Amino acid sequence: MSVNIGDLELKNPVMTASGTFGYGEEYSHYIDLNRLGALIVKGISFGKREGNPPHRIMETPCGMLNAIGLENVGVRSFVDDKLPFLEKFDVPVIVNIFGETVSEYRRVAEALSNVRGVSGLEVNISCPNVSKGGVEFGADPGVAYEVTREVKSVTDLPVMVKLTPNVTSIVEIAESVEEGGADTISLINTLKGMSVDIEERVPYLKNITGGLSGPAIKPLALRMVWEVVNRVSIPVIGIGGIMNATDAIEFLIVGAGAVQIGTANFVNPRATIDILEGIEDYLIKHGIHDINDLIGTLKV
Amino acid sequence: MISGRIILNREIAKDHFLISLKLSNHFGSAESPFQGTSPGQFVMLRVKGKEFPLLGRPMSIYSIYPGDNGFIIELLYMVVGKGTYIISRLKPDEEVYILGPLGRGFDIFPDRGCVVLVAGGVGIAPLSFLGEHCRKGAVNRSLKIICYVGARRSDLLVGLDRMGEMCSDIRISTDDGSRGYHGFVTELFQRDIISFSSSDSVVYSCGPSPMMKRLAEVLKDHPVPCQVSVEERMACGVGACLGCTINTKSGYKRVCKDGPVFDIKAIDWE
């Protein structure tokens, strides 16, 4: 089941998606974190962020909207208070990082480099719920390139860049971050959406718009992963509405080297483990001894 | 997460339901996670095998007791949207997923001689569990439990029988005056507030947000301790997604993990 994602060797291709798994501890009562391929924690900025005012979430058909606004404890508190818990586990920790300016991205990356217990960085250039940074960085190929290059210049950690689907051409952005030196690309982040309470005529989210996730976005995510895989030569991680092993296997077949599980964790705290076991069953059933013989085998 | 088999799922007042579930033993563990559940804690109830509703729905525990080979749990809920409507259509013997018990329940003050409960609608559920807990655990046989119960109309008053059994006194209000005091339950409570000693009483409340906001106003300058159970839309229920935050005087707090019970004075009701 092991896969190599750039310089990262993972015992299996199932990771948690940032923002859906807290700092790991929240789910440690429900699953054995040691079994995860990698654990990606909630996005970290340089200083603490309060996040958006409530209401922050709303369920929609086969999905949900969220506008959390990247609430987080800040990089210092993360390293001092949250990371020590995760060091007890044999699981690579990838820290999702975020900044309002290119220099904040660089400062967060610097602060996490050479920190024991951090195996990699995921650069979030794709959050749709914050007014500065986030989506603006990921929507412009030039800026996406610049952020990637800046982060790479200050760290030796493997750098994964997480892309937004809220662009005209995700392939163009993917090519830019590859050129900027990204080791890996992960996609997709949420799709910007909204939902209205027709009785009160107000948006259900205080932020008005939010990011759509869940099974509703899976076909679109799969299509985007397929397009990006065909255009870049670095590994691609598939994210978007993966609820079960079948969904995960679809992403692997189109060429994702690994997958991230997000909203499914909310539905079922054991989702990652169920998916992992489901992939193992599939491999056995199909006589596949090495998962790498499955990845990128779509027949067209 | 465990399976719950529906024993009954009955409409006890318009759009108000009582669901009773037999919980299976926790997979791979001898001890049920529900051992030692405290009043004010909640569960996430999710319909099996559907992608809508995708997420569980948070519901306070109304009662929990050991049945043969597992626990029986009761929940009160109101149909407020499509998700709860779908739950309300489930039949006996159908199964749902239950995640819990979750959150931080009510603090118990065993040295206080008077427990005052202020309930609105299905908000009576966690207070009924709490009242039962206080009654059972009472060191002091003379413990007084006084309950204020409000609803929009008399036919929407739920949980009165059980509450009546454990309370020394039950005081009812309806917004339309069809039973008891004509007006808000918080007004009825306010009328009596002077009779509650701040050193020997404790107030607990659960109900719609506007009701608890009025209660906060009533208790603004009163030193009696008051804890409230609040609700908010949730996704994970375990403190990870940060979706259910409310505004408090010390910043945003997660209803699922830091609550659902908070000190009424800690919440920013604006």
C-alpha cells in the first residue's frame, strides 16, 4: 500500500484533508492515527486568527458550505501546544500554511522548517473564505508561482501546493506552481457557493458565501485531477468529495498518487480507516500486489 | 459511532418528536461509550445509507438508561428543516448512526438546595435529564427543583409529565395564553426571581436563542449562577471543523466541544 509522493514515503495513500481533522487530537479517540498515510492539520497562519462570525456552515444537497475563515492558533502555538501530541504517533504530519501576504507565507514556512515532527508543508493558495490572501493567490498564475517559489526558497521540507477550483483554467495554475518548484500539487479546495433562507431572505452563512464540499463536488474534482495529471510531471494528490473506497479508487485510477479525505470525516469519524480498508479489499479482489500498479491506469 | 435501532419515533406535538433508540454495544470494546453520560451532553444522529442528509443532527439527550445488553436512549427533537423531516419519517426497527455522548454537560452544584430549570419547547429535554440526575444524586432530601416551562401554545408543551414527577413545582407559560401564564417563560421566571437566593440556588436553561437571550437580560444584574445549553448547526460534533462556533466574551467557542453548556454571562448575546 505504500506510495512515494515526491520525497515523502507514505505507508498508504490515505491522508486527512486540512480543516476537516482539526489538529489530529480531536479524532484520536475514534481512530488509530498511526494507520493514516499522512495527517494534514488545519491551516496555520503566522499569528492567531479568530475566523469568521457565525453562522459558519450549512448543509446543502449532497454537500455542505463552510466559511470558517481559517480560524487557527497561529504557528507559534501550533508548534508549542498542538504538535507535541502528534509526535506520539508514527504518522507524517503535513502542515497546511496560509498567509495574507507573500511574506507571511514565507514567515510561516520558515517557522516550521527544522521543527521536529513536521514532515512537509501544504501551501494553501485556495481558501475561498478570507478577504485577503487565499483565493487571490491561487487564482493568478503569476502570484501562485511567486508564493510557491518564496516558500521553496526558505524550506527544505517537501512542499505541496493546494489549488482552488474557482478559476478558469486550473491546469494553467498547476503548471505555474510546478514551475515555481512545488514538489506536489493537491486539488481541489472547495467551490465557492451560497445558500439563502427564503423566509428571512438572508444568506445562511454570515460570510454570505462559503466553500462547497462533499459528494456534490466529486465528479468535478475528479475531472480536474485528471486534467492536471496529464499536464504536470510532479505527483498530484486528489481531494474532493471522497466518501468511500470507490471514490478514492477512482482518483487513484485517473492518476492521483494519493488522496485526501475531508468532509467524510464529519459524516463518519472512521471514514479514513474505512476507505483504507476498502482500498485493501479492492487490491486483493483484483490481484493487485502493489498499489502503484493501480495508480494512473485509466483506459481511454 | 454506533448503531441505534429505533424503538419508537412518535410525534408528541405538532412537529415535535420523541425518538427512542436501542444502542448496540460499542464495536470492539467491552464498555459502552455511554457509560457515565452526563446531563447536557448530546449525540449526533445520522440516517444510514443516505447522502442527504449527509451530516448528523445534534440532539440533546433526554434520557439514557441500561437496557438488556446495551443502553436505551431517548431524544426530543423538532422538525425544522429537510434533515429533521427525514429523521421524523423513520420507522421502528430501522437503524440510525449515533455518535456520542459529545460535549460538556451541566456543572452540578450539590451544595445548593434549589435547582431552577427554565425550559422552552424541546429545550426541556436536557433539563429533564438534569432534573432526574439531581433528584437521584441529591444528598439533601429537601432538594427543591422548580421548573418553568414555556411554549408558543398549550398543544406544544412537551415533556411535562416526566418533569412533573421530579419537580417540587412546575410553572407553565404560553405565548398565546392558552395555558398557564400568558407571555414568555422568562417573564414568569422574572416575577419570581426575588424568591431565589443567589447563594443557595442555581438556574439551568435550554430553549430557543431569543428566549435565552431574554433570560440573560433578566439575570444581567443578578448574582445567581446560570448555565445554558445552546445550539448551532454542526458538521463534525467533535471539535474539529470549527463550524459551530458562537461568540462569547472570550472569543469564538465551539458549541460541540467547549459547550453546548455555557455560563449565561459568558456568551455574547448580541
